[in-house]
Amino acid sequence: MKDTLLDAVRRYAEAHADPAGIARTPIPGLTVIRATMPSGLDYAISRPLVALVVQGSKQVAMGDQTFTLGAGDTMLIAADVPTVSKVMRASIAAPYLSLVLDLDLAVIAELMVEMKTAPVANMAPIRVESTDAEVSDAALRLVRLLERPASVPVLQAQHVREMHYWLLTGCHGTVIRRLGYPDGHVRRVARAVAMLRTEFAQALRVEHLATVAGMSPSSFHQHFRAVTSLSPLQFQKQLRLIEARRLMIAEGVSASGAALAVGYESVPQFTREYRRMFGLPPVKDAKTARRWAEAAE
């Protein structure tokens, strides 16, 4: 019987998924996601990635836009943008399964030189399309490689490169090409985003972030919002709140402890901003999220 992407992803997820349904792989940036029941809301500031849904369905929202992904769909997130997502259709018999690959900007840039592609105008950072046949075939080869651990160090680079090539030539290629220009606004903003992700608990001045991005403060602020949909301050605040929520849910840290850990000096301010973002005060939201997690185990 011919092996399919669903077969390969299911096997890997069943063998390697942790209690949260995440199956990390030895290939950097490649993850398999599994859920056996519909989920609560998951808040994140996503990195540039592609997600291939092979079973079940998921809903992803960014701002006032909502996208629904079903089996056979691929979602592209082409910038560091805030998303709210939830698994819509999943069961023990037919779990939600998806393959997620972080986009490698260096590989994209290298391929674009060889492919002699031209710059493109700005486009929406999130798109959902039917998975191209070539992308599905490349993904299957990538997942099947995981079943041969000794081959992974030798062959992973060319398999990942092939996957990026077919993504660039497929339905998402036009948007992905924006990530390949080292001096483009997306790549410049990405330098500042990288600093924000590692130092979000610190006080970071916009002028310093603009210097990291190689822009004037006014130009940086404009392009940062255009790429991420947020101002630098809003981006940092969401990173802090998302990490605080993770600390409370996954590690049992108190609300005040989480607030201090992510850089808040005022717990009341933290509580106000947390409720504004997540819809519930910290303690109540953490309890609700833990109940969801326990029900899924």
C-alpha cells in the first residue's frame, strides 16, 4: 500500500508527541502537532512558517481576519504576527494532525538567487491555500526521513531545501519571496523582532531597535507596524503576556511571580493588561487553560 503524508505524520505523532501534543523532530524548525479533541484558545506571536494540515481542522485569527484550515490545506505565516488559534475538529479516532516548518530565510535567499526571482510588493502576511502536490510530496519525504535517524544528519539539509524550493514555486511563493531580500523591510524588521523575542523582559528603546534594524526611528516604527500589525511597544507587551501565561499554565508560577518574571513592575497593571488581552484575569484564565490541558490528556 502506498504511504501517504497522513500515514507518516500519524506514525511520528503517535510515537513522539508529548502530553501537549507537540512532537519535536531532530530536524531544526520541523514539528508535528497532534490533538485528540477540540482545544481552547492558543495565543502566540508566530514566526514565519508553513503549516500543512493533514487531518482535522483549525481556526486561526489575526486581527479581524479569521482563517479556517482543513485537511489538505497549507497556511503560510510570512511575518512575526500575533495570532489566536484553536483546534476545531479532532478526536481520539481521528486526531488533528499538522506538520509545521519554520521558514529558513537564508535558504530562501539562496534559492532566490539561483532562481533569479524579482522583488514583490507587500502582501498579506497570512494566507491559506490548498497544498500543492509537489509540497505534499516533499513533506512526505521529509517526514519519512525521520524514520531513518542515521540518515537525518546527512540528508536533512537537502530535504529542507527541496521543501523551500517547492514552496517558492507554488501558490505561496509570491509572499515567501518577500523574506528572501536581506535589505528588504521584512528582513530588517526581523532583526529587531529577534532582539525583542530574547530581551522582551528588558526596557528597550525604540531608537535602539531602529538602529538594530538599520532604519531611522520614524521609518522603523512605520515598517514595524506594516510587517507585524503592531507597534514595537505593543509587540513587546504581547510577548510578555504570552510568556507570563505560559509560566502560569505550564510551570504553575503565581500571577505576581509571572508578572515580575516578564518585566512588569506593577502587578495591578499586569492584571489589567492580561485581562484586556485574554478576556479573563490571570488566575482564572490559568485555571481554565489547565482544565483544557488535563481533559486532552
